[in-house]
Amino acid sequence: MKKDTRTITHILFLFLLLGCVQAQGQQWYTQGTFVPVVRIEYVIENPLNFDRENCPVIIRREEFPIPDLHEMWVTVVDPALPPAPEPGQDLLDRQGGHEMRKETNGHAIFHQLDDIDKDGIWDELFFQTNLKAGEKRTFYIYLGENSRGWNKHRTHANIGSYCRHLMPFWENEYIGWKIWFANSCDVFGKRKPLLMSHRLYMDNLDGYGVIYENPDYGSDIQRVAESFGGGALCIFEDPSQPDAPSRPRYTPAHDRLVPKSKWNAGQLSDTRYAYDVICNGPIRSMIRIKGMNWDSGSGFYEYEQYYSIYAGTHYTVSKVNFTTFQPRVPGVEMGCGIRQKPEEDNFIQRDGLVITSGPEYIRDPEEIDNRGPWRASFIGMALAVKEEYKPQYKYVPTHSGNHVFKITPDAHKGYEYMVMASWAEGPLYNDKESFSAYAGQMYQEYNNPPIAHYIRTEEKK
């Protein structure tokens, strides 16, 4: 894309030339001295017949009527929400001049303009909303410089040095995720809504022992070891063993050089990984994983994997794209999976959804002291694959037992899946009945995202 040095005044004038309509109907939003004169109207539609909370809305730049915008010139407003009052002097003294001022005709909501491909140009406008069953809800995107409004973070992502090991962390206030073993996810649950992964990696706290630091932090609730853990990708290469997947962590180089290890061998001889932070809150955080030099013995593969987490949810979404896909045998299929709960007493599988839950002992796998394990009465995991990828369920008995889906990727060798988690000590979905209901609803929402309808761009007379 060519660089454009036009001022916002020139851009607004161009809007008029391109056919902005004169403002009518809904009253215009203001915030203190911010009195915008151009706005874009969108209607967000819920295609489902039940209410949705914390529903993610993504508007891609190529679908946006005005793609050339600085992030400080965008204010997303829900006109149905009550306006913020004028802040008191004590709050202004603490927060300074960037504190939100008195609003009229709606309320500004948190949003992000995220640069996914890291080329310096935003790719997605992201925000969240609650939608009634079948609702069509109007939002306005106001244009004009507005640097007021602090954004309290409800999600976090970073790469931390954790016990000398560089690894990614991403979390919201309810559930956190990290990767200790290459590409298989760990999960940690909180007792109260808070962010805590920065404490885990900055202070290098034992994930199974943070209860002693602050009980609200919760604990690791997913043992990974040699399994798929809280989510991992795979491929199926051997038609004679249709339930035996190949994984980046277990390769001929691994079996030859470090056969008893749960890690890969050297970074030149075996699969290697690189991690990046794509965005870090306030309401969506995203990690990118690059898997490289994966020689399964029956093919050579490299991939990029994006994990996203949203505020107020109990799931993370993974998007996978194989950048190199060179099988040496016919009929290779892609897949993803989660570990079966070791004391599984609740198993549900239908279409592209699988749920596994049960009581479980939580213990430090190193067993270096006399700290005894404690038993959680419920830990739940669920895996959902979008129907468009034609998921086929398989049970994989090896590597501690795993629930896996075979997948038909898109034309670009890509696919998506969602992983959900909760536990008995958490504030929400803390038993198998409520978690199963939640997972079932999220599966439907995942397959039926909200629809963003561009309506018009208006100029205020």
C-alpha cells in the first residue's frame, strides 16, 4: 500500500466527494470538547435465537469504507448505552487529562485496531458487545482526534522467561494459557477474575504453587507431559494407522537423539518454534507461533498458528495456516486435539464439539517436596472445530489418551478451532452441567459469528 500523507481534513473532504450522506435520525455523540462531524454507521446482527454476551465483533480493513485511519481518530460508540457523567476533580487529579469526560447520546466502548501481519497498517477493528436473540444493534464509529478514555486491560499476552525457558502466555480474567511443551497448551484457572500471568513469568512462580502466593491466582489445571494438553495440532499420515497422529514434538530426530524426552532435539536437527506477541489487550490478546523444520519422516511441514483470547470468556481461538506442506505419502490429513481428562466422568461428542471433564488431582509433576496433591472436584475441557472444516472425531489412546478431530482445511491450507476450559474453583461454569451448557452454546456462536452490516457514512451539517 502506498504511503499517504493527507491530513484528516483532506480525508474528511474526500468522504464528502465519495458520497457521505447528510446526518439524520440518531443524535450525535459528544465527549467534552470532542464534537465529531463524521461518523460511520454499522448494524451488528445476531443470527442466533438466543442472547449472547461478550460477543466478538471483527470488521476487517478491506471491508471498511475508510481504510486510511490513525488509531487515535476512531471512537466506537454504542448509542443504546448510558453516557458517562462528568468526572469529579479527584478522579481527574489521579488520572490526568486523558480521563473520559462527560458524554452525550451513547457511550464509547473499548475497541482495538490490530495489525495482525505486522506491516504497520491495521487489519482488524475489534470490539465486543452483548446481543439479544436475533437482535440488530446499531453502532457508530466517530472520526476525529480523541485521546481521552483510559482502557483497563482485561486480557494480557507476552513472551516470558519462565524457568530459563522462553514461552508465550495469554489470558483473560477467568482462564489463562501458556505453552511449556512446544505447541501443546497448558491451562490455568483463577479463583477470582484477575490478570496474573505477568506475575507468573516476572516472579517465576510455580504454576502449581501460586496458591501460596495468592489464592485468587488459582493454579495450573492441565497436565500436558506427552499429551495434546489443552490444545495442539497434528497431522495423520499413515492410512494403516488412522488413529495414530504425527506431531511436531515427536519426530524421527527426536526418537533418535532424545527418545525419552518430552522436548524436541536440537534446533537445527529437529522441529523448532518461535513466538511473537501480535496484540496485547485491552479486550483481545493474540500470540503467534511459528513451527519450522518439522520433518515427520513422511513429510516436511512448517506452519503459523495464532491464538486469540477475548475478555469475559472461557475459551481461546486458534487459527492455523501451513506455510509449507510437503507430504511424501498420499492422503495426509490435518487435525487438532485435547487431552482426555484422566478421571473422565462426562464425555459429550457431537458434530465438531467434544467435551471431557471429571475430578482430577492437581500436583506438581516434579514431586520435589512433600506438598501433597489436592483433588479438584471438577476440571473441564472442550474442543470445537467449525463445521466448514468437516471435522471427524477420533479417539487417540496413545500419549495419555486424547480427543482429536481430523480436519479438511481451506484452499490456503488453513483451519480454525476453539478450546474451552473451566474448573470447580472458578467463579463461573464450575460444574459439569454448567460447563457443558456453556461449551454447547459457544460451539453454536463459533459457527455463527455476528454479521456486521455497513449502513452509511454521514457528515454532520
